[in-house]
Amino acid sequence: MVPKPTKQRSIRFLALLLGLLVCLCAAAGDLTKADIEQRFKNRTVQVGAARASGSALRVGDKLREVPAWPLFSELTPDAGPVGYVFETVDLAPIPGFEGTPMNLLVEIDASGQFIDVEVLRQHEPVFVGGLGPAPFDEFVKQYRGRNIRQQVKISTGQSSARSDSGANVVVFDGIAKATASIRIANQSVLGAALAVARARLGFASQGDSGPPALVKKLPLERLDLDTLIRRGYVQRLALSNAEAEKLFAGTDVAGRDVEALQSPDDVFIEVYVAYLNAPNIGRNLLGDAAWASLQSHLQDDRPAFWVATRGRYPLIDEAFIPGSSPPRLELVQHGLPIQLRDANRDYARAPVLDNLNAALILAVPPLAGLDPGQAMDFRLTISRARGVILPIVIQKQISLHYVPPPELFDFPPKPLPEWLQAWQGRLPDLIIIGAALLLLSGVLLWPRAISAKPRALFLFRMAFLSFTLVFIGWYAQGQLSIVQITGAIKSLVAGAGLKSFLYDPVSLLLIAFTLITLVVWGRATFCGWLCPFGALQEFVGLLARANRVPQWRPPARVSRVLARSRYAILVLLMAAAAMTPAAAVKMVEIEPFKTAITVGFRRELPFQLWAIGLLLAGAFVYKFFCRFVCPLGAALTIGGKLRQWNWLPRIDACGQPCQRCRKACRYDAIEPGGRIVYDECFQCLDCVGIYHDTARCGPKLLFANKGKTIRIHPLKQAQ
Ligand code: SF4
Ligand code: SF4
């Protein structure tokens, strides 16, 4: 290998292409308040436990601290927002594979439950024109009714959305061929929703604590009340009359509780809380039979608490409606209110505790996202009134900070980041492709063993190209594309980095390998061995020759001129991506990769005809698309200027007079004078094989017989 001179012109050309992309737009929201109002106008939405029509909801002004519109209920206008609407691009602008962030409109209620998610804007190559937008629209519907605190897993199976691990993990149906794009969408939705929940719902990140704890299977212990309280299985908060009076000090109702003033040390209220799903709590507190009946009554393993009070102030009054939420009690975890509902009072009588004035079994809805292993607050509202007609009512809250006993729970490990899950899911594919790349590297570094034997080279090449087409292309979806280059530059210009590539590990592995080989061998390694559409053209060409389809080999000079067209197409595409992105999305269809490889020809007729037409052209003119049209090939050729070595061996006699290699090179990458045109070389190794095979390389055999030294010709190397 001989060091290669620098190419100033190519670097200038590359700089021009990059410059064309510098004026790309930054991420920004698409909607105004009027747009949001319009969307709610004729809709009925489920906000928390209540159904509300658009007329009963008012959209507030966009918030300053977090870019979201609050939703207010017209029925309770002073009760604060009942939900929030926001665009993901404002809060979690993660670039997709086209280089710009997708934008989804997300609606959540005040408990962190998703009301709806809608796709506003996305240019993901796999959906635009490929699979179409419908699968993506269907995917985002799966968020409805789920809670921000639930862990979302994305499957590639065909079953419907479902829950596991006690309904705190939900599994969404993925979309085959678009896994990386929907992982980015999921990150965008969850990232934006968490940002709003943290800013407005006092919500701590689920990532801080990992997935919800699961009740541990433990042998049953018989425990009395003292032990239950001592171990924290039953937790208690007591308030004396004096302490209750202190709560209202300085208000209009201070000193109005005569009994409290007379007996300040007597109990005003005692609150007891216990988590019933743990058998060592539930069975000891309620008794075996009542606990077993309760378990069959509660569905979906929903968390249930026993809450009871003693003293002068009961948990509920006579107006309480069975089956509803007790108005005086609120459950809050990580600052997020969680709904509690009366499950069945018949089981609430606890034989171990007497003199209760109220006892309820309160269940948490299955999707509310409660983590029973994390601390939570039971807040009891105490009201005191003054006056009869238009009374002044003052309310104060006391809080029982409930810390679940850790020995009763298993704590599942924190989930891996979304991008790492993508890598984990593709590990077998990555190992297979990695092994193939190692094998290819070995052959290209030491080509003599295989290339000197034409049959061995042919078999190896056909086998590897079959692997490239079937495994890398159709199965693993590893077709690289010009969209990835424009997307990467757009992301960098917008300051969003290249994180989106992490979600597509197969492409990232191939990109990394291609970048390394650009420096070592130029564009030839990718185009000659790793491009699935290139491999498909190779097979079409082979089939055509086997069937004696007439081949047209343009004269070398014509071929050089035609090859320039691919650079013109590349410049046009870059300019369109910078100035008219919508047009660029259509223009990239000049690449038939999505049609022929990504969706396996399952597309509309015009796209199919374009891809088939290009393959047919390749049946008459060898690798027609690669040599005269492909903008990715052009970009790689420019990148190939980084190549540091001339790796094709040449001797004095190459081209003077021997034309053997030149005639064998179907890519016309060897000039009549014997010089290699590396920009056109596809590393097929045919000429390498001839060079190493004295039976085929006439001059070499001649020189060897005459005892002459074979000299490398430096001029023939420089290109
Ligand atoms: S020129 Fe284009 S289609 Fe041909 S092998 Fe290279 S990237 Fe693939
Ligand atoms: S025969 Fe042509 S394409 Fe193949 S390695 Fe030699 S120069 Fe490159």
C-alpha cells in the first residue's frame, strides 16, 4: 500500500455540501391555543374519573414554567387544572431518522393518566411513503388510559396491548420494520409527559425508584396488633384535641370546639393504615376468611389499603356513598394524587382493633401507577364550620406518612434505558453481523488466499452478497441510506446530537464499520459488499448474463461523464433538505432502497415500477443505479477521499501493454494506462485475483520466467 496524496478539491466539495445544510430550521411547536380549543370543541374526553365534553373544558394560556396548556373543568373552575395538553417537540425534541424531531400532541389528566396522544408531524422515512402513517397512528392510541408512572415496554409481537407485573408494566404492540422509530416516539411522549408531571404534578421521576415493588412470597406468621404496629405493618397517626385546635389557631373557627378546649389531651382522631395485599398484614388484620374473600373480590391484583379511624372525627360521615372515594381522604405518592375507591366495606371490620368509628377497604385503580413499595402520604381533611346560614368552612389537612416495610417486597431492578433495550433486543443480529464483518475484514486484508482462485472468490462473493441482501437488508433492516446522512447533519446543526442513531443498533454498527473502511479502502467496501440494494443489482446482473441478455458497456469516457450525474443528484438533495424539507422527503425516493429492501416491494405501484425499472436497467448496464444515479454512493465516494492507502497492487506492465485487469473490471475502474480509479472501484477483487494468479497475469509470468524484478508503478497508484 502506498500513501495517497491529499485531495483539496474533494474537501472543498464536501464543505460545500455541509454548508448547504446549515440553514435548517430549529424545532418548534406547531399549535396555538386556538388550535387546542378547536380540538376539544366537539370531543368528549375522559379526564380522571369524569367524562367531560369539550364545552365543559376550558383551555388556559400556555404556561411559562413548562410549555403546556392547562385544562380547566367548567364545573369546578377554581379547583385548578384537571389536565394538561402539550407538544412533545417543545419538551423532548428527540430527532428521528430524518434528522428533525417528530411532534406528538399529548393530553394527560391531573393524576398522570394519558387522555390521548396524537401524531402531529413526523417524517420518519419508514412511515413516509413506506408503511404509511396508519401504523404509527394506531401505535400512539395505546397510550390512552395508561399512566405516566407505568413502565412501557414495546413488543414486536402481534398481541394486543396488555399489562403484566401487577399492571404496572404495560406492553405496547410494536411495528415490525419501524422499531427504532417508535422507540424514539415513546421516548418523546414519556420524556415530555414526565417534564410536565414534574413541573405541575409534583411528580418525581419513576426512574428514581425503578419499577413498582412486588409483594414477596413469605411464610405466614401469626401476629398480634402490637407486633403489627411495631413492625410498621399497621401504621398510625394520632391527634389530640389540643393538636387539632392548634391547626385552626388564628382562623375564624379557632376556639369553637368546646369539647377540645375542655379535654385537650383526649384523642381527636386516630388514623390506622395497612397495606392488605401482603398476606402477613391482611390475614392477621382481617382474619383468613375475610382476607381470602377480599382477594377474590379485588381484580387485577390492585393495591388495597385498610384505613380506619377512632376518636371524635371519623374518616367518613353518614353522607358517604359506598363504592365512591372518601371525600376526606387523599392518597399522594411522589407528589402525585392517586385515586382511592371504597372496595367493599363488608370485609373492613378488623377483629384485632375495637372502638373504630369508620373502617374502609380502599383500592387503587389498576393503572393508577402506585408503587406499593415506596413511601406515600394519606392526607385527611379536617373541616370546621362557623355559622349556620352561609357558614364559613375552614379546612386543614393532617398527613400520615406511610413507609411500607421493605422486608415485605421484592424490588425489581431499574429498567435499562430505551436505547439499551434496543441493543439488547438486537444482540443476536449484532453478533451475526459483527462476525460477518470480521470475516469480511480478514478477506479484504489478506485477499490473496481467496481471490487467486476464481471459483473460490465467486462462491465467497455470492455467499456474502446473499447474506447482505437477505440478512442485513430484508431481515435486519440494515440498508443505509442518504436520509441517514442528511438526518445526521440536520440533527447536528440543530444541536440535537446523534442520539437517535443509538436506537438503531444494526445501522449504527454498519455506519461505524463503513466509516472505518472509508479510511482504509474507500467507498468500495460498503458499495461492493454491504449494500443490500447493491447486492440485489449484482444478482440481477448475474441472472441477466446467465440468460444472455445483451450487455451495454459504455465507453470509459462516457462512463466517467455519466458518473458525474450522481454527484449532481447528491447536491440537489442536500440543497432541498436545507431549503425545502418537504420536497426533500419526496426527492429521496430516487433511492429505491425503501421500496426494494425496507418494505420488500410492498408499496404503491409507482414506487414499485421505479425500483423494478432501475433493476432492469442494471440487467443491461452493469450496476446502472450504483454508477450513475446513487446519491449515497456519491456521498461515500466523497468520504472515500479520506482513504489513506492505495491497496490495489499494480506492476509496470499494467496497461502497458497488458489490459487484462481493465477488461475484467466490470465497473470500468481501471484506465487504459493501468491506473486505478478508486472512486469507481467496488472492491470486487477480480483484478486482485488476476494479480496474484500467475496463470492469469501474463506479464508477471513472463517476468518471472525471465528472472526480472516486478516493480510497482507509482503513477498508476495515484488517484
Ligand atoms: S452505489 Fe448506492 S446502491 Fe450502489 S452499492 Fe453504493 S450505496 Fe448501494
Ligand atoms: S476489478 Fe475493478 S472494481 Fe474490482 S477490485 Fe479491481 S478495480 Fe476494483
